Amino acid sequence: MKIGFIGGGNMAEAMIKGMTSHGLKDIIVSEPTQERRQYLNKTYDTATTASNREVVESAEIIILAVKPQNMDTVINEISFAVTENKTIVSIAAGIKLDYLTSKLNSKKIIRVMPNTPALVQEGMSVMSLCECFSDHAVSVVREILMSIGKVITLPEKYMDAVTAVSGSGPGFIAFFIEAIIDSAIKMGLSEDDARMLSVQTAIGTARLLDTGMSPSRLREMVTSPGGTTEAGLRTLKHKGLNDTVLAAMSAARDRSYELGRKSD
């Protein structure tokens, strides 16, 4: 089954990297920049083209890896070539299934929210699709997403919340780690040492949590009565960390909703 990408940016490359490492090599990518096409062809041995139409005509599964603001242009360009046997996968934030089904002849459409850690095959992807979708292509799409991390399927109504958690989450976590690094430097550590200590601590913590240990259990393990962690946590609670996180995630969710309305 040939898989086509419209757009050869970072997320498309992450997916191509994961796919090729898992033996999925029948890939074609349309990309307007010649230098980028040459890079993708040389690095992953994928077929490349400047024509979106060529991708749609030659592939059974077409992944729309374009920016949301460019979706109208791309859809208008390819809609006539999308037949009912084609499976369309959109990874553009805020673009709803209703919009895609209203513009394309195929009803075999999947909306996916991947995230940036897919670049190192540690991504978290969420699929939404019509309940009537019972095709082999769904298994192939799931296999593609599993090649870049983990994947779950949820109703589309949860996509705005998903965007806030896994879509924006890497930015929030990186911002917190930045704050730890900056604070460590102010305490006298070198920038290199502060970064290594902070990043490795984050990696180790994430791997512990990935074993199934709950965040509260890990926090309790680190926190001794009257100790240093307790003192720091008391300050975070006093400064309203929970309320700040909720406000940030709510803002991200609401913005995702606003972007989605623009595609209605």
C-alpha cells in the first residue's frame, strides 16, 4: 500500500523516519522546495515530487502534513483527484472532520493530533474518525503512528483538550525545565551542568512514570517530612501552580476551539 505525504516538513519527516525504520518504505512526498525534496530522497530513499496531484493519484493513503492556514489551498488543488477509495489523514491542528468530508469525495478520513516528540519516535498521537470506518487502512495508519510513539483513538469532541495536553504539553514542560535551568544557573551552576542535571532528571522522571507509577506516588517517594522537596512543593502550591497550569491548558484548549471554528 503506497503512502503519500503532501508536505515534507518536520512532522512529515518524523513519520517517514519512523515508517522506514519499521519497514514501511513505499512512500511518496510532495514538497515545493527542491532542496528539501533532495534531502528527503537522499536520507530516507523516498520518492519525491513537486506535484500534490501526483501524490494523490499514486497513493492509497494520503497524509495532509500542511499548515492549517494552507489547507484550503491544498484541498482545492487535490479535491478532484480524491476518489472514494482513497484514505485521507490530516495532521493539521484545528481542521475538523466535517470540513474535510464536505470538501472531499472520500468519507475515509482520519484526523490525527501528533506531537513534537515524534521527532525522536517518542510521540503521542490521537486519532479521530467516523464510527463507520472499518477498513484495513485504519490498521495501516495506526501502524504508521505507532512507529513514532504511542497512539490512542478518541471521539473528535475531545480534540481541543488533547491539543492542550499532548499538543501544547511539550511546550509547557519545556518552559518549566527552562525555569529550572535558569534557576540553577542563578544558584551558581554552569549552564552546561544546569542543563544536564535538569534534562536528565526530566527524562528519568518520565521513564519512572512510564512504568505505571502514579505521579503522586513518585512525589511521595521523593518528599521526606521536613525535607528539601517538601519545602519546594509548599512554595509551588502557595504560588498557585495548579491554578496556573489549569489556566494555561484552558487557554490552549480554547484557542484550539477557535481555530477549529475557522475551518467550519
